[in-house]
Amino acid sequence: MSAVTLKSREFRQERESGWRELEELIGVARTMGIRALSNDDLRRLPLLYRAALSSLSVARAIALDRALVAYLDNLALRAFLVIYARQLPVVDSIREFLARSLPRAVRGMRVHVALALGMLALGIVSGFALVNHDEGWFSVMVPAGMAQGRGPASTRAELLRVLSTQSQSGSALLTLANYLFSNNTLVSLLLFGLGFMAGIPTLLLTLGNGLMLGAFLALHYHRGLLGEFTGWVSIHGVSELGALTLFAAAGLKLGELVLFPGEHTRTDALSLYGPRAGEVAVGGVVMLLVSAVLEGVFRQVIASTDARLAIGAASLLLWTLYYVRAGRERKP
Amino acid sequence: MTAADPLGRVRRKQRPLMTPEGVPLLIELPDPGERLVAFVADVCISMAAAIVILMLGWLIAGMFRDVGPFAFTLPAALLMSFLARNAYFIFFELRWAGATPGKRLFGLRVIDRHGGPLRSGAVIARNLTRQAEFFFPIELLLITKGWLWSPWDVLLAGLWLAAMGTIVLRTPDRLRAGDLIGGTVVIALPKKFLLEDLARETAQFEFSPAHLEAYGIHELQVLEEVLRQPNNEEKARLLHDIKARIERRIGWDRPVPERETETFLRDFYTAQRAFLERRKNIGEERRDKHYRDTTGLIEH
């Protein structure tokens, strides 16, 4: 029998108690939240974490015990996550997102937003001009599912009936629930998702949506219903078009990152700037939800064109103010 | 890189993550299968919650059928269950720092790809993208009139799902489109325990340096792996085999009784590790048994 000296074993015996202590603190922080730790523990945590990192470096250099190195790697990573990847309070995160991150992200992409708005406006103007000239264009630009029977053959009375139909009050929320799955969700997902393809499908889809709206405007204009239709569509349409604009802007940003990743690789460029585009798209979702409430509830309840127009105008003003003003740094 | 285990089991993909302290940590990337299982678990849990809400709404709506405001209950419950399904992931990934119940069950976590804090915007973005990536084509498949009548819907959904799957398989860190946009990565983080040190304090069998030059680090760690296996017949057979091969290779001439096989191997492991660690310390890393000292500078 003879004794064996092993540096790595001595090293482990010296440091093990620190690792165990760190493990215990991590366990408490993970299961009961970091607030469950006492002040003393909170002071110890970063010290123990750094000690574990140094143990890991030493172990990698001197120890050939694989289980030991794997354990330290795992311990250091879990401690790292407790310290750096904090748990976020849900309500605060959402408030922070709405009050600051979102409007800032939108302002940061104002070129893309402007481009999307421009494309939409171009669509509306051309759609209006074409149908105004010849109503035959209507069916080219508006798919049958969207038109729901409305078209060049519709009379004034028929169109008016659509505009003033009140659904049963009980099913208002049902309409809302349906709406969430409907056409807009598809369009917005495509606007954003297909941004990867250099932004071209996004631009075309935005144009297409503008054309559709323009065509409807011209159809109602010919029958003297421009005011009524504008009221009917603007009560929720302002928020909806705003949402589509944000999705399109986010999609265009993705397209830009894919086309011009700059000095990064494409994956890196996406991971660096993609989250910003993602935030803008989330803003689009928020606007879609608002527009769903406006369409599902308020449009059913409010029948007067003037009131509808007022709500449309107010929402336009509020959204613009929000994206331009909210979350700016206060000047000292 | 894929770290293959000495015994041939394939381990998870690994890659380094740099800490602000400057020590790279190895993170493990889960198999797509592991992620899928965790995801299915999450979907089941959130659907169950949504159904419970719906049932409650139904009950209440039934009880108050004739009372005005409660006419809204059923649609409201529909809406609530829709929200439960969608807010579930966002809520838990924020609250539990990147883990949902399903992920927690299977030891997965969402982290920032560059080691920074997980931002709320990133969590929201990666989860809303999932709606587009996955739920949407599935819903399209569900509401489509049938495979025969609307092949285009089926084809579209299939292509979309295939494209999304390709992104996961083709990106180096197995990223979903949502991870790409959110700047996140999903890692496997099973809790590892500190196992006992296999090195013995005292040695019954003694080995000379000449004995220990026969093997390198790789063989040492294979031996470690085998010694750490739970005791059973298979292990006894393996140990017996290994002992015989070691005896042959290092030229061990005193016979070792069968019942001392494990002691012999533990002693050999201890001596071998001490030898290799000393060598490593002076800058001579003997990777495996094929190592040859080519410098001729180090005297043994």
C-alpha cells in the first residue's frame, strides 16, 4: 500500500465546499426566485460564481477527470444564467415594451415604415383611379372571398345594407374571436414572414392591399357612398392598416438584412437587428388586436357615420402621437 | 462540433458561449426531437388550460342563460381560451427566465444567443413567430376542405412546414425562425451532479512509468466511463476484458485474482491519471495511445 498524490484530487477537495454552496443558492433561486435569497446569500452569489469560473478554468487545464470538468461546466453555466438571464416580471416587461421599446423600435425603422406607407398609398390611389375609370377592374383586384358579393353589379341599396348591418349583440365577441383567425392574420404573417425573400413579396402584398382598398373606395364613390364607406372602414381600418404597415416595415427590415448584411454574416445580422424587426411586428399584433375590438364591438354598436369617422380620426391621431412621442428620453 | 462519447453514444452538439468574465462555457444544443417533445407537452398543457376555461365559461353561461351580461360568457370564454393558448409561452418564458413547463420537464432553456440577458421583446417575438411558423399551417390543414378538394392548401401548408423545419436543421445552432428573429437559442441544461472521484487515496498495485506510457488521455477517459457505469454483469464482463487487454499491453507479469479486477483497474486509473496530469502540466498532452514524443526534449 502506498499513498498517491494527485493534484486534481487535492484541488477538488479544496474547492468542493464552495461549489456545493453555489449549487444550493442556484437551487433556491431557480425554484423560489432570486428574491428568496437573503442579503448575505446575494452578496455571496457572484463571488461563488466567479470562484466556480476560476475552478473551471483550472480544472480544464490540469484535471483529466471528465466527470469533474463536465460538472463544473454545468454548474458555471447554471450560475451564469441565474445571474445574467434574470426572471422578468411579466407585467413590468409588458409595460416597458409598450411604453418604450415598441415606439422606439418603430422610430428606429422610420425609413421602412415610410416605404410601406408609400406603397400602400400608391396602391390606394391606383386602385381608386383604375376602378373609377372602369369598374371592370374591380373583380381583378378584389378576390371573390373578400368582395362577398359586392362588385360592379351591386346597387346603392345593397351596398348600404352591408354598411349598416348590425349583428346580434351576443355574437359581437364571437365575431371578434373569428376575426383573429381571419384574412388579416394571414396577410400580416405573409407580409412579415416573406420579408426574408429580399422584401419583394412584402412590397407586392402591400401594394395589393392598397389596390383592394382603393377599388372599394371607387365602387362606393360611384354610388355616392364615399362618406358612409369611409366611416365604416375607418373605425377599425386605421388601426388595421397601421398594423399592416408595421408588419410590412418589419418584413422590409428582414429583407434588408438578408440583402445587405453589412460586415456581419447573414445569420449574425439577423440575430443583431432581427429582434428590433420582431418588436415592430409585435406592435403590428397589438394594433390588430385593437382593430379587432373596434371592428367586433364598436362598429356593431355605433351606427352613425359621423361617430364612426370621429373614432377613425381619433385613432389615427392617437396612434401617430404614440409612435412619434412615446418613450423618448427626457431632455435634462 | 459533435462530442462523441468514448463508448460510441452520440452526445448533443456543443458550442462555446463567452461569458463577460472571459471564460467560455460549453452549451449543449438539444436534438430537434427533444424540442419537439417539450413543445408537444407545452401544447397539451396550454390546450388543457384553454379547455378548462371554456368548460367553466359554458357552465356559467348555462346557469345565467336569461341574465343579460352573461350572454357574452361563451364567446368571452372562446376568446379567453384563445389567449390562454397564445399567452402561455410568453408568460412562462418571461416568468421562468426562458423555460416553459414543458421545457422545464425536459431540461431545456431559452437563452440570449450572445450571453446577454433575455429581453422581453425577444421572448414575445420568438413566440409570436411560432404562430406563423407552426400553428398557422396546422390550422390551414385543419380547416381545409379536404385533401382531394383543395390540394393547394395542403401543398402550401406542407411546403411552409418543410421550409421551417429546414431552417431548424440547417442553421448551426438549430434555430427556429423565431429564434433567428428573437436572437435566442434553445439549450439543453440537465442538472449534473458531482460524481465521486475515482482516484484512490492509496494504491495496492504499483505501476512504473514504463507501464504508464502505453496509454493516453482518450483511453483514460474510456476507462473512467466504464468504471462509472452501474454495477451489473455487463460491466463485470467489460472490466474483465479491459483488465486482460491492459495486462497484455503494458506487460504486467504478476497474475491478478479475478475478485481484485476492479481494485486493479482503479489503481491503474489513479496511477495513469497522476502520470498524464503531470505530463500535461509540463506541456506534454498525450491525447491517446498513438502519442509519440517527437521533440526528444522531455526526459522520462
